[in-house]
Amino acid sequence: MKTRLLPLSLIALLSLVSCQTMESATSIATTIGQSTGVVSSSQADSIQKTARAVSRSAEEFTPEQEYYIGRSVGAVVLTKYPAHEDDKVNQYLNIIGQTLAQASDMPGIFGGYHFLVLNSNEINAFATPSGLVFVTRGLLRCCRNEDALAAVLAHEIGHIELRHGMQAIKKARITEALTTIAAEGAKTFGSKEVAALTETFGGTITDITNTMIEKGYSRSAEYEADLKAVKLLRRVGYDPNGLVEMLTAMKKNLKAGGLDFAKTHPSPENRIEEIQKDGIQYATVKIPTARQQRFQQMLGKI
Amino acid sequence: MIRLEGIIFVVICSFFCFVISGPAQAANTMSVQIKEGQVRSTPSFLGTIVAKLAYGDSVEIIQDQGAWKKVALRGGVQGWIHTSALSEKSIILKAGAKNVQTSATGSEIALAGKGFSEQVEKQYKSLNRNINYAWIDRMEKFQVSPEQMQAFLKQGGVAPAKGGAQ
Ligand SMILES: [Zn+2]
């Protein structure tokens, strides 16, 4: 027995080798998990991301800091669009939106997901980092059923999950912010440190709101958010064709030259085309009576 | 005999792998990086909540399943929490942690309240009087419980895909 045991040093060497190959083992394991259906592709993405070293990027902000960024971005949105003060409608949006968010790949967000209707005829929606989602009455009028509404909310959750808002922060600003934060000492309100941080903070908010409200994200970012939405709708049990029907209605309602989705998003036609490339065959969405009734009651007159 | 030897070999190897790779690979303990961490009875968004955790609380990981981790809490409670709620860093809350401040730039510790914080928001607000946070605060009060979600899905005949309800 004794002579049969391998020398200890050899064992140590072998196990060291296996440790070093851990990262590639992660990717192999993830690929296998994916092909056997144990791991979904989005889960695989996040596993891969964690295994890789993070470069200096917006991801270095803690969820808590992202939360404060999100609150101020939301407050800026509300200087341009007033809230639609209807508790029932807002509650209806939150029950659908928060359910979708809980089922998403990123349910754990610092302050949770919260949804609000904006009193505007524009066709528009905004999602701040860290979970605040705003949808205009104009966009809600493009929804003829709950599945279409769920699609609108799922697209916005997609932007949050994919961190499109955070990616709008200029690279130089990120470096500046992270450097200031790293050097931060004991700070008191009104101190030099807080003044410096506040200036960088203000710049960060401007970077995000300029992109989110004025310029819009890239076309590919919009298509990515649509694909995330399709996955999420399926997972919860809504018909992904709700998104197609919403976009078809949007096509009719959008006005050329508008400063809303007409400017910041790819055309509804192109979005439908991209979704269908992903294998969605259009068929009329069938809605159970109870679901359609509650939708009509809440949003029939929005 | 040969079989036994094989088992011993694997056991010793994994022991060494664990020792050499150190805490980064072991990561048995993680911290809650959000305001309220929800621990559920099953690894699913429909699982009932068995415990709520606070920002900075640490949990012991006992099992992985997809994007969920099974955790053991003090007092013997076990349940599932989504990976997105957890950080590998220890999170130090500011109160009573003054000494940590200087060492908090390391990759293993995060200091709560550092950087963009409530204080910075206050200062930003005082410089931008037109910006109003009243509705942001109201939005944060829109809360939906898992029971409400379940009842809502059921009432509308929305049925989560089998196995897809993660
Ligand atoms: Zn979008």
C-alpha cells in the first residue's frame, strides 16, 4: 500500500497545474452547462464576466454609488416630464414591472426596481442605473394589452441589466471619479472633498442624461435590450409577440421629427425585423379574458 | 485496491488545490451588496421569502445553482439568494468603522457610504434647486410583495415557463 501511493510532491504539482487551468475550466464548464441546458446563455455570460479580470470601468462603482447616480438621473428626468399622479395605474405598472425584474438576470439591485408613468404625450421611456423606470402616457397608448405593456417594461429592464446608462459615462469621468473616491478622506458636508466629489457627480449625471434623453443609446444597444425583453417575457409567461404588437402600434403613433423614440430609438420596423431574426414568428397574441379586463380597466383611458 | 487509491488521489489533489488557490477560490462567505437581500425557500423568483438581510450582512455559501446561491444564516436558517445581490468583498458599514477608512481601497473591502453618497446627493441638490427628489422618494415606496406577484400572475393566467422560472 505504502509503495503504491504517489509521492506527495507529484500530487502537489499535479493539483497546482489543475488550479492554474481553473479559468479555462470555467469556460469549458460553462459551455458544457450551456449545451446541456443547465445554464442559460445569459447566465453563462455573467459567469464568464466574473471569471475575467475587470478593467477600470463603470463597473467599479459599487451598487450603492450606482443607486445615488440613478436617483439623480431620475430627478433630472422629472424636471422635464411631470409624474402622472394616478396611484392605481402606477401600482399596476409596478406589479408587472417588479415581477419581471425579479425574474430577470439582475433582480438584486441596491434600492430595487420602481416604475412611474409620466404625464406626457411623447412616446418615450427612460431607465436609470439602479432601477428607476419612467414610461410616458404616449408610449402606454401604444399598448393594446398587458403583454405589450410587459414588453415595454422588459425592454427598459434590459437597459438596466445591460448597464447602458452607466456605459454612457465618459471614460475620463470614470477615471476622475474613481481617483477622487479612492483619495477620499474623512469628509464633511461642504468640505473640499465633498465639493470635488459633487462636481464629478454632476458631470456623471450630465453624461448619462445627455445620452439617455437627448442622443439615445446605440442601435445595437436597443436591439440587445429587445432581445433581453423577449427572453424575460418568455420566462415569466407573457407572449414575446406583445413586443411586436406594441412596435406595430408605435409605428402608427410616432410622428416624424419627434424628440422622443422617433429620435432616440431605431424605427419600429427595424426593431421588429431584428426580433424576428431571433426566431420570433408573429402570431396574434391571445389574452385570457381576466387579463384583458384588468388591462382595460387600468389603461383603457390612459 | 486500485479504486481506493484513485479516490485518495482525488481527495488529496482537491485538498491541495483548495489550499494553494486560497480565499479567492474558496469564497465561502459573501456580503449583501444591496439595501435588502431576500432569502427564498427555492432558487426561483417565485420562492417565498424566508429571511431578509441588510446591506453589509455576510452569508455563508453552501451550494450553487445557476444564478442562485444557497446560504446559511445565523440561527440555522437556510435559503436561496440571487448572485446579483452578493459581493465577494466584505462591506464595512461606516458607523463605528473609522479605522477602516484608510485601508478601504483594497480589493477585498468595500466601505459603505464612500464616494457618491447621500451627502454628495445633498450637496448636488443644494447646487441644483430646480431638481426635485420628492417623486423619486415616492417611487421608492412602490413595493410589491412576492404574494402579490403570485396572486397577480395567477389571476391573469400568466404562467411562468417550467424550469425557466429562475
Ligand atoms: Zn430602449
